[in-house]
Amino acid sequence: MAKKRPQTKSERPTPIDGEIPVVGAREPCPCGSGRRYKACHGRAAAHAMTELVHRPFEGLPGEGDWVALRELVPAATVELTLKDGLPEGVPSVTLATVLPMAWPALRRDDGSVLIGLQNDTASGDLSRDLADTLLRALQAEPGTPVKGRRAPADGPRLQDVLDLTAPFEPVVQSGFEFWVPDAENATPEVTASLERANAAAIPTAKLTGVDAAYWCETPEKNHLRWVMQHPEEQLLDALARLHAAGRSNLGEGTRLVGSFRAHALTVPVWDLPSGVTADDVEKPAAEFAERLAAALATTEPLTPEERRARGGLTNRQVTLN
């Protein structure tokens, strides 16, 4: 049997608009070649990946909260302020952790815009992809979702689109009722979808006394996950100093168990007894922040005990992205 001659670049049809749509690898290529996407324009897409931006939210107000809402929080919303103001017919723009059907964005019937943060993106720059989705959502017809796509390599980023002087104030939601304007009078199908989403969401609360710290409740124990923007090596040294001195906990029965890395920021994690609520750790967290500030200011080399503590913390560190 003769081998199938591979299709050359010159033979490969090009999409009319020149964009590379987001489709499944085994689906037919949107260019109309009849080949699977992964064997046609999917190859170009793989090689066209923009350079990975490890810290996509750097420079935005509330960078730690952006990371938390992307990686940790099931249901939350934030009202966004655009640098050039809201276009006519758009009463508001709201960032949400996730939207129904995993839509990247939705233009509601009233013209308002919802943007989903916990979606897969097509390039290596999450900020650019989100800005592209936002700008397209502003132009979408009311009542329609916005599909994902690869943002133009020279397109604006969130840092170019949002008002960098406006505060970033997440509101952690108890469920996903924010998906629909009138959840109490939703159709049975929508109600069932909301019930399934709400049942899967882990109860979560944002601490008010420190930045980007989120308590969550799980069946066996509770946790505090705290997104910190300090330089990683300096932060790990400081945590090791406190851990070796027995001052890294947040009260009786609590324990610093390690950390993970998300979008180039370090996220220490504490185990909490199941009865410890978010309110219970507000004061201990504020006191820990003071101890951490002092440890961060220390420049002496780590002692052998502190080095062992640091090794224990880093050995348990994982990277989410």
C-alpha cells in the first residue's frame, strides 16, 4: 500500500479570517480540508503557541486574588472597571470564576457582560486571551455566549484594557445563582444545573484582615490557602525561619503543611481542625502576617534547623501551572 503523502504547507487550506479556531484535536479542521484538526491547522497552532507568560496578572490590582479566583475559589464575582469606561448599552462587566457550559464569556439580555476566569486558553498568555474575550463580549449581541479563540499575538492584555487604579474586590458566592438574573423563577432545567454546580462547590470564604487568603471547608479538615506576592526564595526562607521556631501555625491544632506555586506566586497552605471557621483564623492570620514581615526582613543565613525546615517545605511544593 502506498504511503499517504503528507500535505505540505502550501497545500493546506487557510481559514478565511486567518484565525486558528479552538476545536478538538480529532474534529474536522475548520478550514474545510477534510482532515482532522491535529493533522492540519492544529500543527500550526501547536507551533504558534505564544511564549508562556508565567505571571499573567502581574501589574493588575489584586494580583493574588486574580490567582486565587483562577485556581482556588469555586464561585466568586468581581465588578471590573474598564480604562476607557463602559460602552453604550453595557451596564456592567463582571468577572466570574466559571460560567455555565464553561463559556468564556456571556453577553446577557440586558447587555451586561460576564467573563469566565477558569477556562482553558489557547495561547501562552492568559491575560491576552482574557482581554480578547472581554473585548469581543462587549461587541456581542445581547443574549449570546462568546466562544474561545486564540487571541492575536499583538492584541491588548488585561493590563491595557482595565482601569489599573480601580480596586479589585472579589465577592465569594455561596453558589452559582449569579448565573441567572432570577434564580428563584428559573426553568427546571436551569434549576437542576444550578443544584449540580452548587453541590460540587467547596464552601469557601475570603479573609478580610489580610490580602488574598481563602479559607475552605472539606469533609475531614479545613484549610487556609494564602496567595503571597513576596519573592519566592525570600518567602520560603522566612517561612522556614518561622517553622523552625514553632511560629508558623495559626493557632492550636493548625499546621503549615507546605505550599504550591500558581502563576509564579507562592501559596502556603495550612491544615485547620474541622471546627475552625474563617472568622476563627482572622486574628491568627493577621498576627502571622506580622511575624512573617519580621522574618522577611531578616538577612542572616539560615541555621541548620531552618535549612531542614525549608527543605521540608520545598519538598512538598507543587506547581499548578
